[in-house]
Amino acid sequence: MYIIKVKGKKKIPDYIQIRDENFILIGYFSYKPGKSYRLEKFGLEGREEEFEKYVEKLPFGKLQKLEL
């Protein structure tokens, strides 16, 4: 899977895209630190805190392989 963090503008919040190996969009949600995310559909259940720390370190606009 791949992940990209996109910077929002004015009223549009920052958001996260999760894509599969073929770069097809499989998840798209707004990003707010401290918010809980439904990660079970990506096989990441129970790893919410680790995911939060990982996303905090991601640069905006750079597609990267999701490595948790």
C-alpha cells in the first residue's frame, strides 16, 4: 500500500490518501491529529497510535510506500 498526505487550503482540511499496489485509491479521509481512524479495512487494526506517529512525520505531497 501507498500513502500520501495532502495539505488543505483555507476551509478544506489536510487529508490522507491510501492507495493499493496499482495506485488505485482505497482510502481517503481528512487528517486531524488525535482523531481516531477506522484502519481495520487496511489491515492495520490495533495500530492506531503507530499510524498517528507515522502520519505526523510524513511530508505533504510525497507518495510513499506505507511501512508500519
